Amino acid sequence: MDMHANKPEPYDRPPVCGEKRAAMSNALPYFRQHQSSISSMDLVAQAMFIDSLVGDRDRFLSQVIITTVGGGRVLDPTSKQMTRVQDQSTDSVSYKAIMNAYRSKNPVAMIAGAGNPLFPVKPEHYFNVLDYFHITDIWCEATMNKSGQLVKHFMVRYEKIDLESRSWWTPKEGAEPDRHDVGEYVCDKHTCSSCGHVSKHIYVQGWTCLEKACHKFMAFDTPIDVNDLEYNENFLRERTLYNGPGPKFPLVPELPSSLPIEEGIKYGVEKEYKGGIVCPQCHFASRRLDWTGWYCEKPGCDFKHTTPMRDVSLSLIKAENHTLLNKKKGKFFLKHPDIQYGSGEISGYEVHNFFLPGVSGNFIGSVFVFKALKKTCQRPGGINDLYSDMQKSLRSGEINLRRNPARNAGHHMEEVTSHFSSNIGAHYKFGVVVKTSCGFDEAPEPALEALARLTWAGKTATKNAWMDAEKRGLDVSKKSMPKGFIDFNEELILGYFEESKISYHDDGEKELGPTVATLSLGSPATMYFRPKKRTTLGKATKSKKGERQPMLGFVLEHGDMVVMHGSDIHKYYEHMVEPEGVLRYAMTCRYIRPEAIPDEDRRRESIEKGKVPAEWKDKYQGEDGIGDEQESGVTENTMPVSA
Ligand SMILES: O=C(O)CCC(=O)C(=O)O
Ligand SMILES: [Fe+2]
């Protein structure tokens, strides 16, 4: 913000400001796009973000803003600057959205970035909502680029709709500059004798036809340098009577309401509760980072907004399951022929096992899906009770989940994960850094209950994978899939609101042990595995990026557990999970090898916090005591070899 150091203080504060683009997009319905400068709905511009890309004829005045229509520039490899090498197309989404907003007189919210050198005052934050504007002019002009090429591109003139109140981005001291009323100045227009097109007298150098197809386009009476064109003062001073529709959205949105939750219509985890808010105290845009509510992200502001959360009932979960299974046409598996498959029943679960091939002809890992039978969910102390305890622990704050930076941490383009998370036990980082909240000795009971179940599933899967492989004569990698099971020392709890998901990733930090086990609670989800790009596995998608089609996919229902056994799974494959419903939890246990943690303090802390209290270690032994004699009993009649 140094470039603004000598600028005056603003007259007022912006209606909305912020430091993160995502916070602005989350909080403002008219600015949903996370990247481009124009936000549109149904191809009509709703908001325009003006930041560092400004041209010589851009203006940032009190009531008028002139910019180029975004897009069409390319990076010049020598100057490292964005430049135009060809005429701007009228096919771009930006052009169409702006043209449609012009034709329908749609109000456009202007948002200015602190990267804009024309900012007339000193902005306090990076993102600043100015006001609603309407488009008064769109015209084509030509400029000479650095290579001496004449290129045509489009300019837009925006005028503030409310000409009465003083613009906040004018200097605090003195009268409002460039303030004019409708009718005070008029910019003259002329009709082209050649094409009949009417153009305003925009440049001080003289009138010219602005119809880009006309042979008199940009032809002036006297020879001029197109790069030296200046605006005719009357073009800047003219004010236009606005008679278009009112804005679709208020500039400052209201806080999400508790009413639909209290009235039993909503649960408080629907997508509208994952959006951002604008702090009514300081106008700062804040993201929903915490499970329990919104906490103003402006340092020093203590505003918080929470809405209640109702328990998501099992009957809703059942209905969601029904919808998803219908969509996936029943019991859904996507299985590539190179994947070896077997199924059976173990101790209250229907079990499906998939052996994943590596790149040298053998199998490098197994994915076990333990599908909980009805009685496994319904019995006292079963899955349904655990689900209900989870909801209680989250409501009370005993478990606190948070969304953490996934990309560009600390930068104004920072993006956080779609899900909320919390870590227990050893340190585990997988791209996203989730601070360890506590050790297992102080962990909340639902987390320990999940750990006990996952430990059993992990042990059962590890053992069965080998027995099954031997029985079927499959060549499996001993190195990737060790025979013994190593007790877990870490648990990651994830919470998904409606429309949250975890995109393709692998779990494989170098500290990661060979077994990863996840328990699903609540809304159903689909899980997919696909080979990584640089492998020779699977089939390519049509996308140019070289991505592969998924080789394995299945539905995860309430109470199901997935065990991935084999470190090379994370080397050759990535997985993603997409819930279909309003509320889902996933508790994942891993073994983090302390000796591989480079930082000594973290290593020591991981050893300490990763210790599981003895009473929880082998607490769960499957259902109905069937698993009591696991050593001999489980595998006999399970895992029949099938297609
Ligand atoms: O939500 C899930 O079931 C899986 C989550 C996951 O892949 C992870 O935590 O790494
Ligand atoms: Fe994962």
C-alpha cells in the first residue's frame, strides 16, 4: 500500500472492506467470482473489481470511473507486463456481461483494490466496495502497443447512481471534487457522415467516429498519436439521469438469520450458513471459518455472530441416502478391471475389498470398505448414538472445528478448505496445516470412540488383506503393505456443511504410516480414487491437464469405515470425497512416524500426545462379540473370491 502513502485520508469508510478476496466473495452475493474482475449472473455484470491493471485512459473519480473491459491481455515475455497483441474480442464473457448490464441498465457494484495506483485516497484495506454505478458508455478505441501494433479494445464509463451523497473515496478535507449534477454539462454527439453511427465527442483532440467497423474509426482531422488522446472535459463532467431498476442486492448484506433454524425449517449447516458476513461494527468482510459461527476477521474487532444448530435427524440422513443411491443406481461401485475385488461379512459389517495395482504389475495397496449393518447403527452405544454425541460435542464447543488455509496462506487471495477440521494426537500436516488441539488423554469421548472402532477396522483390514491375497495368489508389495498393524497415534476430525467436499489429494506426507482409516457419520458421500498424472495407470480424461478417470468409486453411508492399507496408494493414487447432504463428519486415524518428524519439539509433543489411553486401545471388537476370536475366526468364511 506504499503507493498511497502520500494520499489524503478518505472522507468516510467504505460500506464493505476486507483483506481477503474470498471473504468478499463469500459475503457479497453480487461478487461471487473468486478470480475475475467482473462478477456476473446470467451473463449480466453485477460487480466490477478494479485493481492494479490500469491503462492511461482509466479514471477513478468521485462520480465517474472509466476502465477497460477486462480480459484479452497477455503477458509480454520481455517486459513482463500485460499487453494486447490483438483486437479485443466481443465473444468474451466479460464483454457480453458488461454489454448486457449496459443494455438493461443493471446497477453494477464497483469494488476497488489497494493495488490500483489511481486510488484517490489512502485505503485502509485491500478490498473496498465503492457504490452502485450504472454504465453510461461503452466504446471501442485503438491504442498502439509496444511492438507498434494498433489494437482495438473496449472502454467503459461508469457513473455513480446516487449523485446526492458524497463519495467516501474522496479526500476528507475540502469540497467533493468532480461533483456535478444532471444537466450541468452536456457532452456533444455527432453522426458519422460515412456510417451513420452516432458517437460522443470523447477526446479533446476532436470528434471521431467510434464505430470500429467504419473506415473513419479513430480518424481525426489532424494527425494525432492515439496513445496521447485525452478526455474532453464535458465527457467526464456530464451526468446522466438514471432510470434503471433498483439493485438486486443491498450493498451491505444482512447477517444470516436464526429464524429458519428456530422455526425448524433449517438446521444451521446449510450452504447459506457457510457464506461470509459483513461486520455491522467495522464493515469488514469475514469468512465462516469456525464451526460455531462467524468471528470478525478484522484484528481487534470482537464482533461475533452465531446461529443455533439443530441436530440433523436420522430420518433426513435416510432420505439423503435414498436420493444418492437412486442417483447412483443402487449399490454403486465404479471399478476398473485392473482392480481385484472381494467381499464378505465380518462382525456386523458387509465388507468390500479392492486391491489397487501399482506400476510394475503387482498390487500396492488395498481399500477396505466396512459397511455398517442396520443393527450396528441402531444398538445402544452404536453408530447412531455416536453421531448424536458428535453433534452435542460440536454444539458445546468441546470439539471445535475450523477451516484452514489451503492455498496462498496469508495472501489476499488465500483460500481455505471447504471442510472444517481439528486434529488430535500427533502432528499431521497434509498441505493444510491443522493445529493439534489436544492429546488422546484429554480427547473428547466421541473421538476416542471413533478411534477404538477404527483401530479394530485397521487391524481387521490389514490381516484380511494378506490372508485374502495369499489365498488368491495375488502378488502384493510387502514394502508398501506391511503385514503387521501399527497402532494409530493421530486422528483428524472433519466436518462438512452442505455443499462442502474434499477434492482430489493424497494423504502421503513422509511421516505417514501405511494404514489410514476413516469413519463416516451423517450424510452419505461418494469416494473416488484415481491414478496420479505421472503414472502409467488408468485412462486419461478428455481434459487437457492429463488428469485420469477415477478407477474406483463407492458410496459411503452413515457408519461406514474405509481402510486404506499401503503407503504406495498415496504415491500412485489420489482420492476425493463428495458428501451429498447437509451434515457429514469423517474421523480419520493414522500412524505418524515420530522419527520422521524433523522438528524436535514437534516430535516430542507427537509422542506424548499420540499416546492412546489403555482402556480405549482395544475397546471395540466388532459387533455382537463375533470378532472376539479375531485371530482365527474372522477370515474363514469371509472374502470369497468374486469378480
Ligand atoms: O471425508 C472423508 O471421508 C475422507 C477425508 C480425507 O480424505 C482426509 O481426511 O484425508
Ligand atoms: Fe484423504
